[in-house]
Amino acid sequence: AFWWDRFEGMMSAYYDGSAWYRSRPSAIAITEMTEEGPEKIPLPSVPDIVGDRQGHAHAWWLPGDDGPSARAGDEDVGDLEPLMHSSMTIGEREGSDPDVVADSALVWRAEAGPDGTMHLLYVRLLDTETAPAGVYYRNLASDGGAWSTPYLLYPSIYLRLLSRDRAHLELAAEGERVYAGWDDP
């Protein structure tokens, strides 16, 4: 379980099947440049979190968000919001250093498959010659290796017209099959 404590920041507690373990601060640190140089500071809110079957919690966020609830509005968003990812072993106090898993994302869905593979579906707004706007898929093997190369499922410049509350994605992983669904504007 993850929640926000106004004094301690992001907190977590976990259940091992027979007992709950004491809650504790569980920071995901991001690096910000200050006058003194780079400084690690904790995320200002609880990101979206997806658990896998290997005992890891995967956190997802956009740097400009004020938390998952910020994605509910119909506000304009920039084309260059990267989707960030960090993971932590359940029960640990700190997450891994964040990495960019998509250089442009409007919305996303993440789900762990039965084999522990983390699946990611997202809408890319940025439209370039080498990576057009559209719906993309990536995965991270359960052994924690590198993310797969982004795979374009559906190119569409019209997706750039969507706001976050009007962009809908669905993702399901079942055995070796992955199902992806989205609205076509």
C-alpha cells in the first residue's frame, strides 16, 4: 500500500500473506539542478504504481504533474512531457533512479504479465520522421534487463488533438498474449 503523508511524504506498508509490516517512508528521488549543483529531492506526490509478481512496485509519472489526479482535467499539455519510471523492491525505502521510458506521453497504461514482464502502452504526441505520433508499446522483462525498443502499434497525427481525459487506453497481459485497446479520434 502506498499513500501520501503530509509530514513524511510517500509512505508504504506491505503484507506478506500473514502479517502487515510497519509503514515507512518510501521516497522516489528525482535530480534537480540547484545553485549548488544537482540535488536529489523526493517526488512531490504519489505517482501511479503497478506491482509485479517479482515483488517490485513500478512507479510512473510525468514531470509536470502534481500527481495522478492532475491527469483527470481537460487542460492543455505540452508535446514534450517524458514518461518517467522507477521501481523498488517491496519493503525497501528508496526507488531506483528514474529513467525516461517515453520522450513524449499523454496517457499510459502499465500492467505486469503472469511471467513478471512489465507491459507499457502509451500515446506519443510528438510527431517526428523517425517516431510518429501514435500508440506505442514497450516491455521490461522480469529479469530487470533493458526496456524493449518502442513498437508503434498505431500511427496517427490526430491523437495530438486529444486531451488527457479524452485519450483512453486499455491493456491486458494474459500468458504470452498482450491485448491493447484505444480510442481512435
